[in-house]
Amino acid sequence: MTEIKPHASHWGFFDAVTEGGRLVAVRPFAQDPVPASLIEAVPATVHSRARIDRPYIRKGWLEGRRSGHLRGGDAFVPVSWDRAIRLLAEETARIRAEHGHEAIFGGSYGWSSAGRFHHAKSQLQRYLGLGGGYTFSVNAYSYATAQALMPHILGTNEVFLGRMTDWAAVAQNAKLMLAFGGLAAKNGFVCSGGAANSYGPNMRAAVAAGLRIVNISPYRGDTEEALGAEWVPIRPGTDTAMMLAMMNHIVSLGREDREFLATRCTGWEKFAPSLAGRTPEWAEGITGVSAAKIRALAEECLARPSLLTATWSLQRADYGEQPYWALVALASVLGNIGKPGQGVTFGYGSSGGIGNPRKELPGLSLPAARNPVNRFIPVGRITELLERPGGTLEYNGRTLPLPDIRMVCWAGGNPFHHHQDLNRLMRAWAKPETIVAHEPWWTGLARHADIVLPATTTLERNDIAHSSRDRFVRAMHQAIPPQGQARNDHDILADLADALGFRARFTEQRDEDAWLRHIYGRWQQACARVGFEAPDFDRFWAEGHVEMPPIEKGEAFTQFADFASDPEEHPLNTPSGKVEIHSETVAALGYADCPGMPVWLEPREWLGKAQAGELHLLSYQPPTRLHSQLDPGPIAARDKIQGREPLLIHPEDAAARGLAEGQVVRVFNGRGACLAGVRFDDRLTRGVVLLATGAWFDPLEPGVPGSLCVHGNPNVLTPDIATSRLTQGLSAQSCLVRVEAWQGPLPEVRAHVPPMIEELPV
């Protein structure tokens, strides 16, 4: 019998079509005008051979090979759920008793489920907090630098995370958008929490209304052809130099907005002298953008209502604070911050829903539990945490102690996808005594864990999807039974809490249905307080979604409009209440890698330091999956070349190395090497290559650091170096590599098949 159930994912809402307990198809959500093709990969991924069918424990862990043992090469032993729960509860209790609560790391970073109740990180951290506490991480890999920086400059992170200047305001008012890093439409189809509307139609409507977009990026493909954007190719990592040169030119013309700088900014008098010598000619030698073009764009910004934006990727590079700070300074020099549809914002083109017109309404989430342990790291510093127990780390004016981590608990993410310098991580990963993974599939995390607990996918449980960037709340009905012996994270953790004596506090004596009603009821009440009457739970569940009211004509939103109108009445949340072009707070910290104002700092790795034959590698979010999710699916598989991730390279760069399209190559540097398939793309700046993130880590010799990744994971190549001591962000986009033809037989790709399984006598 065919059944159809409403459902949702980070890559869009859909209806799940099942027959005989198996997911056979998906249908787009009826109110999604541009549904993502990624949803078509869901059935094959849910029923993939890579699914974990039952609990497993690493053989070496059972035999006592724990701390100091390289993980990834051992066989796994199947065990019963009862044994897995008992062993894990005993180990957790032992580590807490012998080493303290801070010895457990519960970072558990990752997108996991679009559902708000079965959100894996929330469930795990609730369990760990109620159990005594844990060391945790702060900020996000996508924009960690900005999260620590922007409160110093603009007093808020809303400028890249919250309700930003929307496309309606842009369409009605702006005539020019400078897009540093581009405006990739593909990223509009993915949104944490799920969404029914990408930003693509709103972006195209703004262009139709007269907006001119300039794509300042190493890759012309960072904007879709339909936008008719001008492409200004620029060397990776040099955007700050171009911004400084634009300000230099504006000041040389005497056209800086002196009233805005005097009344709504602080530090201009300290920053302005630093622009001396930062001429367009100076910047041309760094950026590859002609001095004439830099002058022309600066003058066009003066002549036309303009919005300046930069993608999240710009701050994931050496000294990634600088382009964000410089762009705020440039918008201040123009004096357009807070003007209708103008100013500065970050993240357009980086994730779904950004810039979509919407009302500000409450969020929907699982209530958190207090964490009694006040030990944390910036999210990208996990390798250092494991490498240097007892050491310290400078972060944003604080000196953080690094606890001695004996247990790592991870649910809903995959550090062997998103972390940099995976070979270094693998060595550090040997330090803890026990690593626990909740996973539906045999990802890199699961293969490098000790205790592997099979988790359900979203299709195997009930939940509610919601994103603050979308107008819909979506019911996620269970469509199929749990596959194999998979269980949802809440039930797994409830049994662990039971074994440790706090089940009632963890579950609050609610089952899944009661929790969903509770979470929805809290949201419904919060909505009522702001004037929106949401339907009751039963109606919502039966209808499959709630649609929140769209903005009315005339409600277009511009960020910082109140501040621009009256900075005394609506000050920013900075020490001065103004835009901090120069920050006394940051300057007082004395960080040479992040001074108190925007400056040009030469990257550690960039084309300006490249040796003969080296290329600049940029890793990016592909259109064929979300991060590493859906990699076992058919859409990702069709895009690969001889089973390897494609390496985009300019035909002339390929010809210089004797490479043919479709050929498998070795991409390498001093940190590692991987295989990839050559794909020509003349939209690239010469000297730059692109390799998408998300191909599952597949070392030729499992468990051996430095082994060739045969599948094409770029994070065997990227550096694990902090952007600065201020933010401790990621520098993945500052990466030089070499490319050569692969010689010899092609190794088999084994990323999507289970690892060695060994039955042991009972």
C-alpha cells in the first residue's frame, strides 16, 4: 500500500512516498516555488548500504587498546543494545569519577536533523548536562570568525545570522550590489532547520527591478548567468586590499561621508592615516584587479544607492577578520549603513533564506539543560584541545584552559568531514580513551569511533522542522520503520540516563508525542504574545504545516535603519554605541594577528607566495549534497569522475600540467594528498582550483595518518590554523596545492561500504 507523509530536510520540504515500509520516492512541497533537486537523493541514501545496522564496538577498544591507539583501521564487533548501553554507562561513570566532568567533550558539532526535537546535538548536550556537565565548543565552522568579531564592530551578529536587510528593500532602493565572494544560487536550497523558499526568486526579482550585481570572486560561477552580473576576478584572500584601495580613492576625492563618520562611527581619525599608500595601484599588484576597475567601482558606489555584501567564505581564510572589518569601514565611508536597502551585510549567497522578507517570530526548539562545567573551546580548535591537555588557548581576550579530554561524545555531525588537516586530527584523535558516535551511516566519524550507536534518520521518527529564515513550520511524520536496529537519539540517551540514575530528569516523563506537543505548545504561546495565532497541535499535525504571515507591502526591512536615523536614541551595542572602525577593546588586547582596525595582513598561503607549479585551492559547498550529507546518494555519484570528487581547473592550467579532462589526478601538499577527477572550467581565475567539500574521507590505508584519500576529501589538504587569537576562526580557504596525473591502478573507493566486521565468541 502506498502512503504519503509530510516531511522536511535541510535541503527542502517534501512528501515521503512509501510502499511496504520502504521509502520509494519524494514529492516536492506544494508551496515551494523552486524545490531543490537534492530531495531526490533521499530514498537511496536512507536505504544505502552504508547504513549502520546495529551497535558496534571497536575490537581494539574491547581488547584494551584505547588512549594512544590510532583509530580507523580496526575491525568492529557487533554487540547487543543492552551490552552497548551497559558498557557505555560504566565507562561514562568511570571517567567522570576518575577525571572529572570536564574530561568529557560534548562538542557534537554538525547540522544533523532539520527536526527541532530530535536535533542530535541538543539531545546529547541535554543528557551530558544533566549527567554532571561536559566541555563544549562555541561558534560555528561556517562563520566562527564573524561570530567573535562583529560584536566588537557593530555590536551584533544579526548582520550575518539574523534578520538582515531583505531582498524587498534591496529591490525597492538599491541600484548596485558589490558581492565579495559572489551570490551562489545553489546555496539558497539548503537551510539549517529546513525551508520551503530559497532566496533565488527574490534575488532575480531585485535584478529585474534594476539592481546591478558585481561578482568580485575568483570564480565567475559564483553568480548564476541569469543575474547578468559583472565578474571582477580577484586573487583569493586579497579582498581586504581592494576594499582599502577603494576607501583610499574615495578619500582622495574628498567624498567620504564626514557627517556619518563623525556622528555614527568611532576611530575614523585613527584609521584614516593608515589608508595612505593603499592606492588602487598598490592593490592591483596584490589582487590582480586593475587600478582603473577599483576606481570605477568606488566611484559607482558614490554615485548609486549601493549594498555591500560578503559571503561567509571570505572569513574562513588567513586573517579572515580583515575583509569583514574593512567592508564595514567601506560602508561607513560611503555613509550608507541604515539607508533603505543599502549598507553592509554578510552571508547573502551562503545559506538558504538569507535576505528573504519575513516577520520576526519566535523560534521553536528543545529546552536546554544547564551545563555545570564552564570549560569550552572555539569550535575549530578541537585538534589543539586533544593535542595539548593542560595547556591554554588565547581567545577574544580570554585565556582558556584546555582540559584533559578522556571521552568524546558526538551525535549529528562528522569532524572527519568539516575539520581541517584531517591527518593532524587523526593523530590527536588517538589521545582520548573512548570515542562515542551516534550515526545512521558508516561515515568517517563512525569509522574512527570506539562505540558506534546506530541512529535513525529523520524518516524513521516524528519531528517538527523550523528555521527562523522561513515562513513555514513543517510536520515531519515518521514514514518508515527504523532500519535494522537503529534507534533515535532521545531513546538511546534515555536508556543511558536510566543506567546512570537520571532518566526521569532527562525525559521529564514525556515520550516523543508528548515532547512534540510540549515544544509546539511553547512556540504557539510565544507566537500569541507577538500577535500571531498559530493553530493547535492536532490541526498542525493533520495539515502538515503552519504558514506564518508574509510581510505586507511597505514592510521591507533595512538593518540599522533606526541607528542611522537617530544614533542617540538607538545606539549600537558597542562600547561607543557607534560603528567601531577602530576598536579600543581589540587594540588593547595587543594581538599582532588582529590589530584594532582593518589592515592588510599578507596571508600565510596565497598566490603571492606560491612556488612554481602551486595552485590556490578553494573548497566549496557543492550543489550535489549538503556538506557530507547525501554523499552516498545518486546525485552526488553522478557528479563524480571515476568515483572521485571533481577538481575544477582552468583549461590552461590543466594544459600546463599535461592533464586531460576526466583524468584522475593526485592533489597534494605537505599536509596530505587525495585523488580527484579533472573537470575543465574556464570561469576560474588562472592559478585557482576548486574541490568541493563532503566526499567521505577514504584513506587508502585506514588508520594511518598521511595515507592518500582515494575519494577526494579536500580537508586532507587544508590548514588547521586559526585566523587570529581574537576569533580562533578557520583558515581553510588559504591553501596551496600541487596537481599531477595519477600513475598506476586506481584504488577502490570504499567510503560507502561498511568497514571490517568481526564476530567474536560470546
